[in-house]
Amino acid sequence: MAESYFDRIPTIRYEGPSSENPLAFRYYEKDRVVLGKKMSEQLRCAVCYWHTFAWNGSDVFGAGTFDRPWHRIADPMESAQEKLKAAFSFFEKLGAPYFTFHDRDIAPEGRTLAESHANLDKIIDLAEKEMARTGVKLLWGTANLFSNPRYMSGAASNPDPEVFAYAASQVRKMMDVTLRLKGENYVLWGGREGYETLLNTDMGHEGDQLGRFFTMVAEYKHKIGFKGHLLIEPKPKEPTKHQYDFDSATVYAFLQRYGLEKEFKVNIEANHAILSGHSFQHEVSYALANGIFGSLDINRGDNLLGWDTDQFPNDPLETALVLFTLMSAGGFQTGGMNFDAKLRRQSIEPEDLFHAHIGGMDVLARGLLIAEKMIQDKALTKKLEQRYEGWNQPLGKDILAGKLSLAELSDLALSKGLDPKAKSGRQEMLENLANRYI
Ligand code: XUL
Ligand code: CO
């Protein structure tokens, strides 16, 4: 049944920028070497299970609009099996090297926690076979600690420790599954770790609960010998009014408070960055500058809407600037580009899933090629270096090396009669320069 869902779609191939075939790549050329690695290895694209296969097109005002065959199957385990087959045929046809999933996307929740674990094991047996057959790899696994009503007041930050224990069991199980499938990272998005009103919330207590949860996760990672990165995914709001993992800086401060800054990195989502009042590039730069960069959830928001629209990326300049920042710092280690992006609900046909991912991969590929030119040309980098030139001179070096106290610097400024001249920041010129690479 689900086997035939993508039957009409051909395997997607690279045809070059002049191709008019909408079911072909115009920029994503997987084996093309860019900045020393194949494009596929630089971008490490992943398809997410939740938006692409689990979601049926429903929104708060209306029912599902997508008629996916696996959603019509009444038995949840049979439905999960068909969904899995369809998912792997999609990955194969698209040529996506990675996928990502939550426990509840891939296997149904059972009547008990034990039954949920058993359901997951059965589907993972099949997923393991599909991964071996197709060569598609797991970028990261994660647990859904937000959909079930038991998590309405949070998971690790819930006022009830039994909910905390339940969440711990789900995370432990998914860490085992991720290890088994050789997943390259494990993600924790604090779905409902936040609050609606301080009238019923003890923020300090909830912080300690979250700190304890993450500490246990880090201990368990080492215990089972998981070598991938643990990643926290910041988001400022939605579903709660205030999410504790607001942005990368908030997460970093939190990690330091609980001594976990060496254990976790961040999975930065483009739309979440915008919601926190930052640009995507800001969040990536912050994480790189503080040694906590992990992976990216690649999507876009809408300038007119204040929520997480999770659209597929389509802005080459924005993508190029993020990739310029990332590639200048050496690119991904274990991370990748996870399309945490969903169709609009009127895009109801199987081929719409392909158009969305083809467009996403193409805009990343185009961004990567632009970033390559920016890096090789060195013009932008040189301008930046020139701006900080003074810090390579004796005064700048001595200041950073801690050789001068505040009083000594004051004496120096007075004795030399310092009168530094203002220099232009040249923003418009730099913007014009960046645009020349597009
Ligand atoms: C929600 C979101 C999640 C995480 C994984 O906004 O981004 O899908 O990526 O739990
Ligand atoms: Co995400």
C-alpha cells in the first residue's frame, strides 16, 4: 500500500541550474567537492519524520488535509510499519543521507509505558533493516515529552516527580535506541519545559529539576558509551509562554550553572532564532564563539507571523551567510541540516513533499557554493580582520594577556595622551560586497 505512495515520483537527480524539471536538483550535486569535502558531507541533510510522515495536515482550526495511506490503517502498529516503508522509499528517492525522529513518530504509544517501549523495539528492528538496505543514517534521535497530556505541565520541570520519572524512562529508552541505530547525536527539545504563569510556578525549583535531568542524561550517555553529541534545542516560546531554553545564550548560562557546559551543545533552529529576537546567523555565531555549536534545524519563519511556521528555507542570501559563518569555523562535526520543516496544508500531494525537500536542499547547496566563493575570495574575512588589527599590536596583546591593570591602562592612556580616531564600520559597503557573491 504505502509502497506505492511515491511510485509516480522518479529518483531525484542533479540536472543543473538551467533545468526546468521541478523534480530535479539544480544546485545540490552530492559528489561535488566544496571546501574540501563532498557537498553531501558538508551539508549532511536529514529528513524529519514528524512533519513529513507523522503529521496529517491538521491545524488548530481544522482536520488533516493529507490523505496518507498509512494514516488510513486502523491498527497503529501496522500503520507504523507502512509509514516506515514509505519513509525509507522517500529518503531513497530524494537521496537524503540522514533522517531524524521522536520515539512517538516512528512507533505508537502503548497502553502502558512497557508496551510503548516494546512497540518501539519492534519498529526499530524494521528500521535497522531499512537503514542497512538503503544506507540512510540517523542524524539524531529524540523523545516526545510534550504531546501526551501527562506532560501538559512539563516533563523534567513538572511539579510531579512521577512525570519526571516517566520522562526519564522515555529518554533512557530513546538514548538506547539512538545508540543501537548508530545515531550521531541525541537531541532534547524542552517542549513544555517552561511556564504560563508565575502564580503556579516555582522557577528556581524547576531549574534545579531540569539541571538534574540533564545531569542524568549526560551520566547515562557515558555509561552506555554513546559517542555522539548531546544537543539542547533552544526555543523562546510556544507551546509555553516562556520556554526555559530561550536561546543559545540562555542555554549556555544554564549549562554552566549546572556544570554541564562540556556535556551539551545546541541544535539551533532557524525559526526559533527569529522567535527569540535574533537572526539565525546570530545564534550560529554565538554557539560557535562559545564552543557549543552542534547541529541545525533548517527551516524559516514568516516575517508577518509571530509563531513557528516551520516553512522550508528558500532564501539563498540568508543561507549563504549562515554557511559562511559555519564553514569559516570548519563546518559540521556530528551535526547536520535537519529539515524541521513542514508543507503548507494545501500541499496535499506526495510530490509536494519532494518539491519542499528539493527546494530546501537546493537552497542549502546554493548557499554553500556562495559561502565557498566568499571564503576563497577572502575579501569579507580580510575586512573583518582589518577591523580588529589593533589587537595584534603590543597594546592589544598586552591587554588580552592580562598584563595591564585598569589603573595601569589609565596611566598609559593619560601619559600617551591617547585620542583614538573614530573609524567607519562600513556596513553598507560590506552588505554590497556580500551581495556581489549571490
Ligand atoms: C519544535 C521543534 C521540535 C524539535 C524536536 O518547535 O523544533 O520538533 O526539533 O523535538
Ligand atoms: Co526543531
